[in-house]
Amino acid sequence: MSHVSRRKILGGALAAGALARPAIAQGAPLKIGLMLPFSGTFAALGENIAAAFELCLAENGGKFGGRAVTVVRLDDESDPAKAPANVNRLLGRDNVDVLVGTVHSGVVMALVQAAREKEVPLIIPNAGNVAATRDLCSPLVFRSSFSNWQPAYGMGKVLAARGVKKAAWVTWDYAAGKESADGFRDGLKSGGAEMIQVLTLPFPETNFQPILAQLPGLGVEAVGSFFAGGGAVQFVKDYAAAGLRDKIPLCGSGFLTEGVLKPQGAAAEGIQTALHYGDGLDNAKNKWFREAFHKATNRAADVYAVHGYDAGQMLAAGLAATKGDAAATKALAAGILATKIDSPRGAFTLSASHNPIQTIWLREARNGENKVIGTAAEALADPGTGCKMAA
């Protein structure tokens, strides 16, 4: 994926006085590549991100920074093996100026690499892998969502504040599970509590019985977990069926119950989770957003829609600072960093490593909703460990 940046070529020609900026001078539209899953397991997530991004664009009259926008959609199929070719397609054949993507943490690495090597602005509207805003941070990589560490930290902090002294963590053996476990451990530690055990099984296995059999003997007062989708449905049901629900409270990162409460049914009732969004948040922006999103899509807004909408807001702020010139990357980045984003989740700014500094809300599953019942952590920033931002 390494070749000479077209922006460097353009910059050199400008320095020589040999070339004008045709896209700006001739009023050509700005091209934004939405690389998201539009098929497969995560298709619903990709559709909500894209729909909310385009809602933000429509709210701005189809323009960012006064410049007309063309959106180019590409289905990444949540396939890391296809990611480099897909990125090159957007930057080569489609000649996009800005990248927005994606959901899958393995796929997003190709986008991060492109932003770092080819000087293309990237906004990540979901993937929570911490490397994107830690070791691989970049002046042109921004996240409108979360790091895997953040929600789990909030849950651990809540438990410690309640007097829990020992807890365990259950998850799949992959990056998101490990990073969430780190957050849970750090949240517990902040209040003097301890995570004494991490129990894992291979991704995406759902035979939880061997793990469930170990939990009663650990001497813990709570079990935290990170699962999502079908795995979360099965784990919550199996946990209740094993008779553990009333013995050791189950909690976790918000994705344990996000979007899956209906199939989880009564087994999920009362489970508390922590996330940067939840049902019933009482602020004017959220009320407007939920109504507008439902009107546009006939679907209820969720955390993924919020990510997409805020990716649009962040990009709008950056391009306002450059009057629509995406190649003016330093000014674009400064414009994003200087803006407080009026989000449905609550207003947030970005950290030095370009991850949201945001409230993590405490939610409880009640009658099919993840109702916000309090605050797990206020103004929480990812630690940004290992980030050495280029000048």
C-alpha cells in the first residue's frame, strides 16, 4: 500500500507554481468514501452508520465546508483479507478525498495504514481497537465512537464504588475481549477492587458451559463480560439457565445487551452495562436525532447511528475550517480538535490521540430497553498509551 502520496505530488506542483487546485477552483464535489459492512453479520450496523452520516449531510444542505459532497459506498464485507484492495479501490479508481470506516477492527487497520501512509483523513465510526488511537495514532486518524477500554472501565468503576472487591471477566479470546478486560481491570483498580480471573473461549465459539461451571468456585461478587451479537444472546441465556443470575450479578460492556435485548428476553432483565449511549438520554439533541433518524429510515436510532452522525459532524467541523479543502490536512485536523461535538450521547471533545472524551453511561435492561440509570464515568478519555503524534 506504499506509494507516493497524491497530496505530496499535488503539494510539490503547487510549490513550483505549475498546478492549480482544480477540484476547488472548478467546484467539483468532495468525494467521501464510506467503507462499511453492507452485507453479512454486521450489515445492520453499517446501514445505520451510513444512514446517520447522510442525515448529517442532509442537515447541512448536502455540503460540508460550503462544498458539495458525493458519497461513495463500498461494502467491506467485514473481511480483513479484502480490506487493502478495497481501500486502494476507493483511493485509486474512485479517487475519494476522505475515508469513513469501519465496524470490524481487523478491517479498519487497512484504513488506518492508508491514512498514515497516504495522508488521507480518516474518521472511524465504530471499530474500538485501541491501537488506532494509541500505537498507530496519526494526525489524520479520528474516532467518533469509543475505544474498547472505555465502556468496560466505566463498568469496573461502578462496581468498585459499590463495594465489590473481587470480580471476574468472561469474553472471547480476541483483541476486543482482551482490551475490554484491561478496561474492566483498570476501572475496578481505581476504586480498590480486583479482577482476579479472566476466562476466555475461542472466537466465535458459544459453548459456555465449561466457563459457567467454573464461576461459582471463584469467590467473586460480580461477573463482567464482553460479547456481542449472537454470542451475547447465547451467553446471557446460558448464564440465567445455569442458575447464576441471582447468585453472582452479571454486567459488562454495553455491547452485551446493545441491539440484542429482544432475543435475550427475560434472561437479560436487570443486567447493568456501561456504554457511551443509552435509551432515554434526556437532551435536546438526542430527542431531535431519534425523531429525525426514525423519519428518515423508519428504524430506531442506536449507538451505531450515533457514531455515523457524529462522524459527519466531525468532518463538517474540519471542512468548515478549510472551506471544503480536504487536502489542507493540518487545518482540517485543527478544526476538528477545536470543536465540541453536540452529540446525541452528550457533548464531547477529542483527546490528544483523537478519541472521544465522553461520558460513559450506566444502563439497566428494563422491558426491552437499555435505560440510562446513571453515570459510570464522566469525561472519560482513553489513556492513549503509546501514541506519539507526528507534528
